[in-house]
Amino acid sequence: MTTIIIEDEKPAARMLQRKLEKLNIPVQVMLHSVREAVEWFQQNPHPDLIFLDIQLSDGLSFEIFEKVSIQSPIIFTTAYDEYALRAFKLNSIDYLLKPIDEDDLEVAVEKYRKLISPKPAIDMQMIRQLFTSSKAPEYKKRFSIKVGDHIKVIPIEDVELFYSEFKGTFLFTTEGRNYLLDTTLESLEKELEPSQFFRVSRKFIIANIALKDIVVYSNSRLKLNLKTYNKEEVIVSRERVGDFKEWLG
């Protein structure tokens, strides 16, 4: 296994190397700038795992990806949380804030190990039969809601999120209006287009159009800033972060 650290602060790089050695992750190469990293990637086989600081001495590490195509998994290590959304769109496994907590580092390494672990063989013939024998699912396109003596029709495109509160399930629109639904989040999960909606926690299902910003939160969780909804914090639970990242694409 080949692991590299790209970090402009050499003491921080050595400290991370020692922490990784405790987790049986040997580090073979340490690089310290965008220019040095680009030259190394152009001249060497790409590693199995990269630990990457974002702000390097000669620029942001995102510049490396503009000059070299990198497919290796990446664990970002940085003192800044404002780059989380941009980082998650790359080959990132996790995003660790400095000073790096050893427990968070171990969680990130375990994510990498699960990523590379052998997967069970897939019976492609069985999958083909499933697809050919079943109809494509039909998802909700609108909601009809009784408001007084009237029926209000809300297109799915106008929904920012669904949430549960006081044993009720509510629809929240892009215009900032709430409507009580006669259903549960569990039922809604089956009725919503998976590419458009994601259940980030037991309390919230969000629409992809609602996402404004992502902030790294405590215990490897993510805080979502939405375009309209601000009644309370929307947190991606720790066990759903990996699936959420895949959903983001």
C-alpha cells in the first residue's frame, strides 16, 4: 500500500505520519506544495491513499486536480471548513479539521478500508431479470393538501424538505410555507425520487435543490445550510455521511 501526505507544514505532516503508523498505515511520501505535488503525480504511479491539506504554501490543493487527473481516494486535512462542499465533489472519503482528533482519523481510515475491501460477486443475470421483469417505479409528482375548504396542489419541484415534529410530518416549500401531511417520513422515502431527495436523519428529508452550503460539524457529521429553511439546524447523521456524499455525486 502506498500512502502520501501533502501538507505544507512539515511538523504537522510528521505528526500525522506518526498517528497513521499507529493505525498501520505507513506513509511513503510527504509533499509540501502544489508545484511539488503536480511534478510527483506526473512522474510516479498514483498512490492508494492521499492525505491532503487544502491551503498549501503556493495555493489551494484543488489546483493539483486542474493539472493532473487523480483517481486515488483522498482524506482532506485542513484548518478551514468552508471548502467542504468543493472537497466532497472530488474523490474524498472524509474531511478532517485540524487539530486532527485521533478518533476521527481512525473513523476516516476505517472508511477507506471498507471502500477497498472485496465486494461479494454480483449475479448479473439475476440483476438483468429483476430489471426486465419489474416496472420502473413511479414517484410523487405533486401533493394535494387540504387547507380549510380548499385543496392546495404543491408540485414536487416546490418542495424544499420534509420534516417530523410533534408526531406530525410536515412539507416545507421553497416559498417558506409549512403544510401538515397525513403520512410519515418512512412512507415518503418510498414515494420520492431518490436522485432528488435524501433522508439526512430521522427528522429530515431534503431536496437537492434546497442545498446552499455544507459545513463540517462535530463527530464527523455535516451541517447543511438550506436556501430557505432556517427554523433549526439540519444535520447529516454520522452513519449517513457516506451515502450522502454519493447522493451529491
